Amino acid sequence: MQYTTLGKRGPKISTVGFGAWAIGGMNWGPTDDEVSLKALHTALDEGVTFIDTADVYGFGHSEDLIAKVLKERGKGDLIIATKAGNDFYYAGKETDDGYGAIQQNYKKEYLIEAAEKSLKRLGVETLDILQLHSPDVEKLEWDDPWEALTRLKEQGKIQHAGLSIQSFKESEQAYFLERHQDLLDVIQVRYNLLERKAEKLLFPEALKYGVGVIVRIPMLFGLLSGKFDRKSVFEGDDHRRFNLDTEKLDSYLTKMESMDNLYARYPEWSPAQIALRFGISHPACHVSIPGGKTPDQVKENCGASDMPEITLK
């Protein structure tokens, strides 16, 4: 496992992390908590020191599972990045779980309250990183979210402040790195072999201001692992029913078929590892956060950290 510093103000972390959305038990098909806990332990055994989660993942369940691992092993050098802003506490009609339908909420008071709840669930005194969770661009024009992050920092309740960029809004949000350069320590961005928009404006700004970059969706919801084809079907609450619907799946697979030469260059590495290594080969990028629902998936993911650098024109 290789390690790096997350931007000019961030902590030292592993270059491959653990994305904890899938283990929340929602939106990714069936999960088993015991297997999820084993996957988390395997990640730490393999040298992972960075876990990315959010309060809304499983309506707190992802954070609960991480807390169990922390209780067993201690926190040590582990860095946990969580998010807030997708309000499932108060929004709309209640679900069977007693929570409301999700809606964006970036009011200062709400974000502070959400951070307090994540602190309690995780069982820590300070959140290593708190990110605004994919807000619409207009929400970032408000003072509230930035005032909330500032207050939480001043109170010592968060160590670092971050922004999880709304999918496909990289160009529209790049200027926030300059506007809030004294507050923003990290950003999280959608970036992978087939989606490289962030290279144009966002990554140059991140390099200019020393902002750490967390690469999300590095395997495009599992597609770049090579395990799906045009007959793949996603059922139940699996978000890939929409994010990888028939039309999108066909388009992405067509693009993948043109990358055979890339895979041929690295015959000893799996497609998943090639995708992950690409995500952290750009000089602006520091850590890739693939999901891992099983120990075997986690081990494969971690192997990407020691691969040679992969660059494309």
C-alpha cells in the first residue's frame, strides 16, 4: 500500500481507500452486515487508512458499522471522511424506517446538527473530514453551508472541511475552490476512465490551491470491473437501475470496447485495478474510494495502490 498527503493541509492517507456507501444496506442490492464488517477489517489489514462514508448511507447504518470496527480495533491512524446535507431526518413523508424522504438541506443549523449526530454514531470527538454532500450549485451560493463548516472547525468538531462535487458539475463548481480557499481542505469528485471532465478546470484549480482530491465512482458503479454486459439487470432499490440503465450501459460498454489496448498493456492486473490506478495517477488526485462489499473485492482493490502509474492522452 502506498501513502500520500491529502492536499497541502490534509492528513497522510493510503492512496486506495474504502468507499462505505454499499455497506449501508441501501441502494446497492443485498448486503450482509457480517460480511461488510469483514470487508472493513480486511481493508485495514491491507493497509487502508482512509474510509469515506456519509450520514445518509443506509440512514446512518454505514457509520454504525464503521463505529463497530473502531470499537474493536481503535482508531489509530485511520481517517474517516463523512458527509452531510442530504436530510433524511426531517424531510417529507416518513418511510418504514421512521425517516423522511431525502431532500437537500444546507442550512447552517441543520448541518451542525447533522455533524453532531455523525459524531455520536461514529463514537469520536472530532470528525476528521466533513464534506458538503453533493449540493446543487445554487446552494453553494448561500452563506449557510460555509458558515456551518467554519463554526464546526472553530469548535474543534471537524478537523478538515470538504466539498463533494455534484456529479457532472465540476466546471460549474471549480470557482468555489478559489472563493473558499482558506476553508476548503478537500474535494470529492466523480472521475474515472470514461468520465474525465474534472481534468479541464477542477483539477488545475485543486493543484493551484493545494486542495486534496478524493476520487469517487472510480469504477463507474462496478462497470469498469468488467463484470457487466448488455444483459446485466439491477433490481430492487439498486441505484444502478437508473445510473446504469439500458441506454447508459450500452454507451459505456461501447466506450470500454475501445480501450482493449489499455488492458493489454497491463495483463497481470485486473480491469478493476487498472481503473483504480488510473484514478490516482493524475497529479491532482490523492485517494480513490472504491466500494467493497466482500473481503475478496477489497483485496483486489487494494492491489491497485502498488501498480505503475497509468496515464492517457
